[in-house]
Amino acid sequence: MVRSKNISPSWSDVKTALLDFDRAGLRGLVQDLYTASKDNQAFLHARLGLGQDHLQPFKSSISRWISPDLMKGQPISVSKAKKAIADYKKAIGRPAGMAELSIFYCEEAFGFLESCSMDDEKYFAALIHMYGRSLEIVSSLPPTERSTYLERLGRLRSRGRNVGWVVEEELNSLWHDAVDEQQGE
């Protein structure tokens, strides 16, 4: 079937094209994807269980985008920091890893906010949302795995008073809705 040049190829087209690859050709394609970007390397390492710390490349990306070096002119990008978490979820998506990355995002954001004066409503809203997401992820873990994560989230909640806006109130509200409710059950 010949597609019009105006229509973008889809996953279905890629799957069809892959049928023409033999084992060596497919391995070569994966190798080319691997060498094309660090994101692809991190994805494959995590998916295939290679290396010591599957989370480190994702943490590096989160740190780079949510807590950039402003002296070097590095921009902030909440969406790219969140993309690192989404990429991990696609690669392996283990709940404990998701909890670690989402809490790490919040820790890095607080560190950044405490080191510089910034008044960006969207940044604060993204931090609050990620804190809420972290609580959801941690709440889904088996009870025996929650305590360390909850301790870290509790410390983050107390840091909310240092950054202004309504961060502390929002984090307290999310905490009480998630944690206090569970303890009451």
C-alpha cells in the first residue's frame, strides 16, 4: 500500500516496515537508536535492566531542567523534567522508581526555589501537582515500602513555608487528604 506523502507515518507503518528486517538488521536499528541519544540509552538500560542505577540518567535530566544553573544561562523546563519521569515510566515504570523520581523532582524544585528568588506561578503549580502525584504513587506502594518515602514527603511539606505563594498550605492539604485519610482507615 502506498501512502500519500502528506500523511505522517504511524506506528502501524513502522511495524509493517520492521517485518522486512532480519535479526541482524533489527539489532543494527536498535544500535543506531542507542547511539542517537542519551535518552534512548537511558531507556534501553532501564528496560533491559543494565547498569547499577537505572534512575540516575532520569534524575540527571530532572535536575538539569527543574533546577538549572542560571549562571550558565540554562533555562527552566518543567515539561522536560516531567518528561524524564514519563520516559522512565515507559521504559520500566516500577512503582518504587516512580515514587523516587517524583519525590526527587520535588526535592530538586525546593532546592532551586530556596537558592534563588523566583515568583513563577506555573513552576509552583507544577511542584504542588508533582507533590500530590508523589503522594498518590507512595500510597499505592505496599505499606512496608512507604515509610522512607513518607518521611521525605513530610520534610518537603515543612520546606513549603520557605518558598511563599501558597505552597505550604497546598502541600498540607494534599498530605492530610492522602496520609491522614489512610491512617484513619
